[in-house]
Amino acid sequence: MTALAPVYGAGLGLRRALLPELLAMAPGSVDFLECAPDNWIGVGGAHGDGLAALAERIPLTCHGLSLSLGGPAPLDLDLLTRTRSFLERHRVPLYSEHLSYCSDDGQLYDLLPLPFTDESVHHVAARIRQAQDVLGRRIAVENISYYAAPYQALSEIDFLRAVLDEADCDLLLDVNNLFVNAINHGYDATSYLAAIPAARVVCLHVAGHYDEAPDLKIDTHGAAVKGDVWTLLEQAYARFGEVPTLLERDFNFPPLAELLTEVEQIRGYQRAARLPEVRHG
């Protein structure tokens, strides 16, 4: 596979509701856009033309939704083959999927957590390796938010580390998901960051969440990023360096200018990460 230019900087999720504003925004407003190929493969008309126009002007990354890496049914090889064609056509340097499952006898339309067991590690790692073989590239897996935890023989971080090692894949670290899980399940997010193998981290996500209670946070992607998540993002840059970072927003869209203000906040933290005296001052 021909080497692709690496992604960098601060990006924004490419959502159909934002398409007209994204097409009209000033050059340099974002460093990259991220789309879910599952929602765009085979799409034509105005939407397809809009995606193609943006992909010509702005680097594109992809984040899958429906591969169900941890599921019990065989991987969808047709989806993988079509995804590979999509990634190659748009010269996408980074493809990620969720460390979860979302299908059994059909799509479940939710990202469900895996049991944190050795058996689960072996199962999902083998499927990640298979997906990488079909796609002809390394992929990154994302830590998901979860609420009702299945059986946990391993801690969440030990499970994640074991999967990354056995699958030999990369990590897309969702900082908001880490914050939400740390509150909901009572562990220390900073210690979790410290235990992540830095060489595996290729991208970060930040998003908004809903405060249901002091000890219950709901991952929504429907609000602005909260202060505690910005703080954790700063800590992530201190640990991993200036990793490319995406702002996720899936509904309750404000004017694009408000989203671009958050993108600029990401860039500000990234600039500070280059300057030890600013970061540690």
C-alpha cells in the first residue's frame, strides 16, 4: 500500500447535517475531518458529491460503527472489502473501530462492552488481526463508554493493554469516554492514562457528556466539551505528545462557528504541549 500523509492537528466529525457549512468554511478551519464509512459507502447525489469535494480539500480519517469487532457472528467481510475500497479511494491514513460489539443476529444499534476476560482478549484480538489482514493496514480500536459492566476478571486497563498487545493494533483514545468511565466505575483516570502504552496511541477524541449525577455521567456527543475533560486532554498531551485530536458532535448542533471555537481550544492545548514551560508552568 502506498504511504499516506499522516494526519495531525485538530479535526471535526463530518456529519451530514453539517455538510453545507463544512463546504463553505474557510480553508484551514480544521486540520482533518472524520467520517463513518458505514454511513457513506455507496452514497451518491449531493451528499456524495459533498463528501468527495471535502475529501479533495481536507484530509479525511474514518471511524467505523458497525464492524462489531467483539461480536459472536463472523466478521462482515463484504463490509470490510467495501471499507477498504473507500479508504483507498479517499486516501485515508487512519481507520478506527470500537472495542465492543454491536451485532448478534442483526444490528443492535448500540456499542456494547465486552467481558474483561482472557477468553475475550483472545476472541477480539483474533478478529482485529483478521480485519487488519482484509483491510491491508493497521487499525486503531477505541475505548468505549459503558454503564452495565459484564464479567470483569481483568481491570479495564489490563484488558485494553492485553488486546492491543495480542492484536498488535493501535489505540484511538476517547478522552471523554475515559472520564465518564472513571467516574461511573470508580477508578482514577490519571492512573489509567499512565498505564496506556504511549506508542499505541494514534489519535484522541473529545466530546460532551451529560451530568446525570455526581457519580453518573452519560456520554452523549450532544453538548460542548466540559472543563474536566479539557483538563484530562491536557494530561493526555503531557503523556502522549501532540496527538491528532477530533472533536465529536453528533446532534444538538450549534452554529459551526461554535464548534470551530472548540477546535481552536484543542489547537491551543496542542500548542501548549509543545512548550514545557507553558504546560508545566
